[in-house]
Amino acid sequence: MTTLNVGDLAPEFELPADNGETIRLSDFRGKRVVLYFYPKDDTPGCTTQACGFRDAYPQIEEQNAVVIGVSPDSVASHQKFKTKFDLPFLLVADEQHSLAEAYGVWGEKSMYGKKYMGVTRSHFIIDENGYLIDVQGKISPADSVSGALKLLIK
């Protein structure tokens, strides 16, 4: 599994987003990017994290930054989730989990004794030139939002 560290060049991607467009990380050069990975649309923890980023979005934008959420859900699922919670940022469909693998957040998980493959909740903050300035794996929904804000605002 890939392990990324602060200072590494962030892996590029080209994936469909909820707005119907294909987006690339390089589309956001010149801005900082909070790229966060979450397991599934419209589940309690994922909703907490998404709504936290939604509520903090004005502060994030003030710091020349954008948020991009990533999960293995489909574009259609992302569109419903985004509409339901009025999310102001892009959600990317990583259905083949290639982006999650590139960032080292796809792996074996366990729930109620059952093992399965899935996304580990995490976030990465990428600077204006495409380099990682924060790497947070296995993070709680609330800590993801507060940690990202703290780094962006300092």
C-alpha cells in the first residue's frame, strides 16, 4: 500500500464529479485543496464530516482553498447526497477506488467481525503547487474538519 508524506507530490487524478464534469487535481493549481476520503454517502460519520466541511466552507475559501470529497459511490449517489445536505464543494466518484489506492486509503476493514475492503476516512491538504502539506489517516469526522481548518488558517 502507498504511504504518502508531507512534502510528496500529490498523486494526480482524472475522475467524474457530481457536477457531471471530469476533474483533475491539476485543475486546481494555484489554490490549496482539502482532498478528503470517506467510506459512503449519507451515512452518519460521512454526513458529519461533509456537513462540517460545508459549514466551514466560507472560512476555507477565504484561505484560497477548495474542498473535494472522494468516495467509491457513483456520481448519481453523490448528486443526491450533495443536494440533501446542500454541499458547496465537489464530490468525486472513485468507483474503481484507484484514487483511494493511490493515496493509500483503500484497505481491509472490519465491522462486527466481518472483514471487507473499503476506504479509510482521511484527508490530505495539497498546496498551490501540488505538494502535500498535511496527511491525516484514520481520522474522525470532526477532527478532519477542525484539523484542516487549523492548518489552513495558521
